Amino acid sequence: MHLSYWEHKTWFSKVDFTIVGSGIVGLNCALHLREKYPQSKILVLEKGSLPQGASTKNAGFACFGSISEILSDLKSHSEEEVFALVQRRYQGIQLMRKLLGDDNIGFQEQGGHELFLDSGSTLFEQCLAEMGSLNKLLKPIFGQDPFVKSDNLFGFGQIQSNYITQQFEGQLDTGLMMKTLLQKCLKKSIHILNGITVEELSDLGNSAVVGTSHFNFKSKKVLVATNGFASKLLPTENVVPARAQVLITAPIKNLRIKGTFHFDQGYYYFRNIDDRILFGGGRNLDLKTEETSNFGQTKLIQDHLEKLLNTVILPQQQVEIAQRWSGIMGVGKQKSPIVKQLSNNISCGVRLGGMGVALGSLVGKELAELA
């Protein structure tokens, strides 16, 4: 495809910053660049009709890590690294709330509860035993102990009689959040173009060439914010795609469940949204198959989600499944995001480890600062 004179002049000439990916990281990066360089020409390229990956497909958890997930992280990270991870997640949520406003993202702070299945009594006892030391480690971030033991208030089945609650976790409306971000970018004269796949980047020293599936153009700086799809453009970076499968029920009358819920070290998660149960996870049932950048569902995981829905979340209650979908996260051996300059004019902010809602605003800001 050859660009017309008008197309090239309006969108693809004299570009100061090109951002690849219009998710949480990419749009936050664009907004911070606009603040720092008010006269610059900023272009955001998105391969999908909507942001691909996980930004419009996540569960809307403003979370910092359940107690068992953090204990698991301490097996492969130092206490200093885990503290820094949780602190950045907390800072990211506060940055998003300040930038967009709670009403504009549907933010509610109702706590995040970890459930422990009857078969997980050993893990439950371990978490209870370690709760004091974790509270001591993380208290400087939140100002008070984040973890408390609480009762099974919502009548979940086949679980221990207590949850361990992270008091400061919240939830938001993912669609409203992304809509607000997009509107804010458009008001700031940031060009967002959908349906353009970036296939190759090369640094010329004084600028970079952005190679798309149909045409090439030059940009002074390029910032990659494609998270789970990063390995295609950045094969040398340690970013593995990880598919997350989700289902949501039809509306349920008198649904009392409030807050966000996790179990099995964060591999399963659910919440009440619009009197429906949104339930996702199960990647640990078949980790290798779920290391994919292809959207879709598998019978193994969907059947297990339905079984847990009917036995744990809503025991003995008939519910209808209204929708199913999947999102693509970016993970790696380390939980910390990759925010770095790759060459003179190309940088990246990727590998958010399933914590894009919490980290995305902060990583976007940090990526903008690299430029």
C-alpha cells in the first residue's frame, strides 16, 4: 500500500514519538510525553481495532499480590525486590487514580480476599504463620498492616473458614478506564491509529525507522509498549506471552459478593461486576499450551472454571455463562517489568507479569522519561 501525500504529511512525517501499542502503558506514555513536550508530534499505533493484549480484557483488579503469591515470589526474589514490586504496584494505582479520577475508572476499594480450598490447608497454615512477617515487610507502603484474617462472609463452598484479606486492594471498570484514557489522549491531540501492525524497527542513529505491514516511516523516537506481544519485536528480551482465559455469568439476582477474590497463589481470580461473576484463571493447568499469543479458550480450562464456579464460588446454584474471552499477558522469570533503552532511539516498557492494571500507569510514565 502506498501512502498518499496527505496521509504521509498528516500522520507520518516529522514524527517526534511513535508508541507501539495503545494499551494502558502506551496511552500513559503518550500523555506523559505530551506533558513534557507540549509541541511534539505523538503517534500511537495499534494493530487491533481495540487495544490488543490485556488492557481491555483484564478482570479490573487493582491488586498488589495475594499473600500466597507474595510468599511464592519470596522463593525467587529477595525481600528488597518483593518490597519494590509491591511498592511500584501501589504507586501505579495511585498514579492512575490521580490522572483519571476514581469516578472515571469506576474505582472502589473493597479489599482483596484470598480463599484457601479445603485441600489447601497446609498453604493456609503457612500463610497464617508468615502473615506477621509479611505485614512488617509491607507496612511502610500502606501505612498499616495490609493483611488480616477474615471470616467466610459470602458462603463460598469447599474452602477454609477464613480468608486472608489484603485491606487496600481495589477494583475498577476496565472498559471505563480505557475509554477515559483514550478520550484524554484525543483531547491532547495525540494521534491514535488502529489496524497498523508494526513488524520491524531499526535505529539510524539520529532517528528510527518503523516498518509496518504496508509502509515504512521515520520517527525521532520509538517506544514499544506491546507487553505480551513484545517477543515479536524484541526477541532478545525475556518476555513470554501468557494467555488468561475468562468467563462471565449472566446477571444473578441478589448477588451479595463484594471485593476481589483470589485462590491458588493468584492463578484463579473472581469478582462481582454488574451483578455477574467474572471468573478467570487456570493457566497453571496447562502452562505450556497457555504460553501463546493466540486468543481463544480450551476445554480443559473452561470446564475447570465452570466446575469451580459451581462448587466453590456459587455452590449448588445454577448459573448461565454469558460470555467467554481471553487476554494475553507478558511474563518472565522475573516479576519486575522491563523498562529500558534498547538503542539510541528505541526504548521499551513491557513484561508487566499480569499486573498491568496496577503497573501500567507507572511503567508508561517511566517509559516516557526514557525518551
